[in-house]
Amino acid sequence: MWGHPLRVGGAELCDTQWKFCEGADQFLSGETGLGKSTLMDTLFNTKFEGEPATHTQPGVQLRSNTYDLQESNVGLKLTIVSTVGFGDQINKEDSYKPIVEFIDAQFEAYLQEELKIRRVLHTYHDSRIHACLYFIAPTGHSLKSLDLVTMKKLDSKVNIIPIIAKSDAISKSELTKFKIKITSELVSNGVQIYQFPTDDESVAEINGTMNAHLPFAVIGSTEELKIGNKMMKARQYPWGTVQVENEAHCDFVKLREMLIRVNMEDLREQTHSRHYELYRRCKLEEMGFKDTDPDSKPFSLQETYEAKRNEFLGELQKKEEEMRQMFVQRVKEKEAELKEAEKELHEKFDRLKKLHQDEKKKLEDKKKSLDDEVNAFKQRKTAAELLQSQGSQAGGSQTLKRDKEKKNLGFL
Ligand code: GTP
Ligand code: MG
């Protein structure tokens, strides 16, 4: 528990500053296992997440958790959205998409509330993301292309605060060079990271100094060790101890001060006036809203609505006409197909008919020739029978003559 004045993970907050924290939403992006959860626990001096992510999903997922942090009678609603599985895939081309979609969805929800006739923005739970802590692996080399691409996609949508994670893994001289390298790569790739504002005199000096320290090199730990006679957050190694809140060891205190104490209001302000405004403008333009017509006269909402309605009706008519044409075309095609099938059927029928006629004629011819043969046979038979009866009357003397006649008739 924090004592008064209010302390969040060690940073002192007076009541007014605390108010700014209400509904503060943060985004944690960066590769798997870079210490995102540990850093949040260290920053807010609590244990947020339960189970660690499994990292078996095929794509990047987002895990959003809202916490009601309570101190005395003042509350802080803090939403932490963390990437799960970022950088785990072989093909990392679309890794940034779920993050962009999530941020846009929060803007869209706010825009929808704003466009309502009865809007209640003062009680609306603003889920827009106010800060993105982008965790960079302590390689000491260049930024990975995944990091550059993702930050480039996000820089017009959210305040990016790049941080070098697990900075105890890199030596002091390497860290200085790494910071310079990261900064120059961000500049040469046109990635706009969040700059602490220097226009307010009261914070201009500290913010100016802190901008020069970006990206912050941080170490996270929830383990407390006794150093001297004080309990401190630290990481212990065989060769020594790294103190999280020791500014000679890392930039954790700088990050905490800048993020929670000094610039929380500006982060919220930038989110609204810069990032949300850009989203709102693009979205309304996409919907056909304009401030002025081509003659630079103010464009009324009524006119916009009418123009959009006409455009919609025109498109609808066009679509209807296209569908009608398509229907007529399909009917014509079907008709032609049926005609073709009918023609083929007729041809087949004619062929079969002719075949049948030929067969019939052949059979008739054969029948005729068989009939002729039968008649001839009958005639011969009758003649033979006649001869036989005459023979029996004339006696045996005639037998020879009869045989001769039979032979002539073809019976012998
Ligand atoms: P995912 O949510 O699984 O992507 O991981 P994460 O980014 O939340 O990392 P997590 O906080 O779970 O830490 C992963 C491991 O790194 C744990 O073993 C931590 O103890 C360790 N770790 C966290 N912060 C630091 C740090 O600053 N330095 C070192 N050396 N290790 C750290
Ligand atoms: Mg985690």
C-alpha cells in the first residue's frame, strides 16, 4: 500500500495528478519474454498477471486487463494491453496488424460515442491507448526490421516510448552506442516517437534532459533485497547486484517519473488532440464529410447527408442494373444451352430413325426372299406328290420313268 502523498511504485503523486491517471491505458509491445509483465509489476509495485502466456498461438494476440488500483479513497483504473506471441512466428509480416486494429477499435468506439445525439463523454470509459511502451531487445546491434515496421505503423496512432529491455544484459559502453544507433535508425526511417513536451516552463528542463536519455534502458524485478539497511528491488547475480531504482544502474526511475508523474496528462492530451484527431478526420472524410464545398463555402451536415444519400442510392441503382444485366445474360446463356441440347436430340432421333428404316428394309427383303423360297419348295412338293400318286396307279413298269422325272424335278 502506498502512503500519502500517493505513491505509485515509488513515484509520488499529488491528488490532482492522480486524477489524470484515471482511465490510463497502456500498451506493451515487444517480443516475447522481454520482461513486459515484470516491468509493469515493478512500475506499479504490484502483481498484475496471473498465468504467463503459452505462446503456442499461430499469430499475435492481445491480452487486455483492467485493474482498479486503490489507495485510500482515490482510485486508478489502469488498463494494460500486452502483446502475446509477438515475434514468435516465422512469417512476421502481419504481426503489427492486430495491434493497429486494436488501437483503431478504441478510437472507433470513442468516435461512435461522440457522434451520438445524447453523448455522455464524462461517464464514458475511455479505452483509448495513451502510451505504448515498445520493448527493444538488448542486442547492442541494429533495430530488428520487425521493430521498425511495427513502430512505423503505430507512430501516428499512439505515443510510442521505446525502451531497451533487460538492460542488465548489455555493458555501459555498448549501451551508449546502442542508444545512439537506435535513435539514428528511428530518425532515418521516419519513425516518430513520443517526445516529452518542453513548452511548459515548469517541466521544460526536466523533459528536455529526459528526451536526451531516450530510449530508456530499463531493468525489471519484483524481488526485494536488503541493501545497506533498506529493502530494494534488485536482481542478484553471481558477480553482484543490479538495483532497479539506482539511476547509475538503469533508467527505470526516469521512465517511472516521466510516465506516471510528469507527463501522464500530456500523454492523454496527445492521444486526444493528435492521434484521435487524425483518426477522426480520416474516418469522417472517408464517410464523405467535408468542412467546405468546392466554392469554399461551409458544407452543412444536411448537404453532406444528402450527398452521401444520393451517392449511396446511385451506387445501389448501379448495382441493381448490374445484377439485372447479369440475370438477362445468364438467362440468354441458359436458353442457348437448351437450344443446343434440343438440336443434338433431334439429330440423334433422325439418325436412329434412319437406322431403324434401313434395318426394316433389310428384314423385309430377307422375308421376301424366304417367302419365294418357301413357295418354290411348295410347288416342287406338290409336283412330287402328284407324280407319286400317278406312279402307284401305272405300276412298277413305270418306276424307271418316274425316277427319271423325279430326278428332273430335283428330288433324287
Ligand atoms: P511474455 O508475456 O511471455 O511475452 O513475456 P514478458 O515480456 O511479459 O516477460 P516476463 O516479464 O514474463 O519475463 C520473462 C523473463 O525475463 C522472466 O524470467 C523474468 O524474470 C526475466 N526478466 C524480466 N525483466 C528482466 C530484466 O530486466 N533483466 C533480466 N535479466 N531478466 C528479466
Ligand atoms: Mg507477459
